[in-house]
Amino acid sequence: MLVRFDKKKRKQWIGFNDTWFMVIGVIILSFVTDYIFSNSFSRYPFGEAILRWSTSLFFSIFNWSIIREMMIWLRKKYPLLKDNSKRIALLFLAIVSTVIFVDVIGGKLISWLWNLSYNPSSRSRVIVPVIIISTMIMAIYEAIYFYIRLKKAIREEERAKQAVIQTQLDILRNQAQPHFLFNTLNTLRDIIEENPKAEAMEFVDKIADVYRFILESGNAHVIPLRDELKFARSYLHIQSERFGDNLKVHWNLTNAFLDDMIVPMSLQLLLENAIKHNTISKAKPLCVEVAIKEDYLTVTNRIQPKSTQLPSTKLGLKNITERYALISPKGLEIERKDGNFRVALPLLRQTD
């Protein structure tokens, strides 16, 4: 029997280890063929029945093995899904050709051994059913092969999507960090101009604490809310060096949500945007409320536009929106109403 014993190759081009499928299939096929055309075990003595059945076994082995080899060759030559129709058509032609070839050569050999005459016209009634049975067997091979290739294609597509999402997340995260650094350095410049050296040094220490957090959470898509709140409070401590009591943040939080997940630096970016785009002075202090409402972390501030707006990099809300879109169906809620600007960040759980 022509059998490929390389299991790796067998699984690659057949889709599964078909050793036992072949052995059992050939035996069953030989009995079915013998029953249909000779019914040897009912018509002849046991010894002669075995001899006649062995003829069917001989034909079954060679038909199965040769067609299988042709099937593997065609799969190597036409490996793409778009070539399925061409490959299956050629496989059917190979089945017809093989069955006829094996029957003619095998029939002449058996006729010579048993001193019988080979009659092609009478053999045609045997060849057609054998072609049908062989086609059905190869259809099973093809169905299994197609199913396995389809699963592989789906897995590869999912891996490709994950790779794209990972790349996009990395790009967005790398955008957010320089954005934060740029604004922090601007604040440091103002402090150096207006405050003693000691205060500037303390401010630099706080910056170091903030960037330690950024490094520790740098590869995370989401972090616990408690960690983001700690980072946001460190950031606000830095900003308080600049604005003092003119910047007021009211925290309306409950401990029940502290283990929920949030996109890193999302709360900090919202606070940064509120500071950047609104007037903050003794006459007009900026009040920001950070609260939890219905599985969302909300950041609300009074709209107090500056007389001279700083150029915007437009990374804040866009960055957060895109990062949430990549990891969860839940999106941001953005609202301007009654002179207030409100952004709600979804609090995520594992199922999200």
C-alpha cells in the first residue's frame, strides 16, 4: 500500500492522521464491493469466498492508495482556497482514470493468473459503482480538509486583527505620553520662573513619580480604577503647584467600583484638557467633578473658555475614544449642556 508515514506531512496535506481511516475504510470498501458484485460469502464456500473477497481487497487497496496520492499532489499544486473548484474537478478526473486503469491492469493480471478472459464490456457495470464509491470517500477527505483549512484561516484572520489592534494601541499610547510630557514641561517652566528652587526640585520629584507610573503601566491596555485615580491625583498635585486653590476637584466615588478597569491615562487626559482649555484664576476658579454614575466614570467641568486659546494637538478625546473602541464595544459619552462639559468613561469588566 502506498502510504505516507510522515505524520507532519500527512496532517499538512490531508488535514488529519488518516492511517486508521484508510485501514478500516479499505476493509469496509472491499466487503461492500464484494457484496454488491459477487456476494461471495453467500454464494461460495468459505475458502473460495475469501479468495474472491481478496480480489476486491486488492482493487480497493490500489484504488484508495493511488487516488489518495493524486489528491495530495493536487493539494500541493493548488493549495489556495480559490483553486478549490479546479482541484476538485481534476481530482474527479483522477478518480475516474485511476479506477479504470486499476481495473484494466488488475483484471488482466487476475485473468492471466486464473486463466480467465478479461471482458471490458462486462466490467463496465463494476467500474461505474466503484467510481461513485471512490468519489464519496474522497468527498469525506475533502470535507475534513476544507473544515480544517477554514478553521486555520479564521484563526489566522483573528491573529492578524489582534496584531493590528496591538499596533494601534501602541501608537496611541506612545502619542499620549509625549502629549503629557509636553504639558508637564510647560508647567515646570512656569514654576521655575515664579517659585524658589526648592519648590521646583519638589515638583521634579513629583514628575518622577508620575513617570514611574507610566512606565509600570506602559504595556497595559486597561488598569484598575484605583491605580488610575492614584495617578490622576499625583498629576493634580503637580498642577496645584501652578494653580493653587484656583483649581478645585471634587471626588464623588464609591469603593465598590475601584477594581473595575479603565484605559490608562484616560482620566488624567480629561483633567489635562479641562485645565488646558478653560480659564483658571482667583476670579474664575475651575471646578471639576469626578464621579461614578451607572458604570461610568464622569468628569464634568464648567465651560470657561480662555480669551486666547492655546493650539490644540487634538490628541486628548480622540486618543481615548480610539483606545476604548479597540478593546470594548462600550464607548465614551461626551455632552455639552447648560454651560457644562461632561465626558463619561466606561468602567470595564472582564466580559467587556
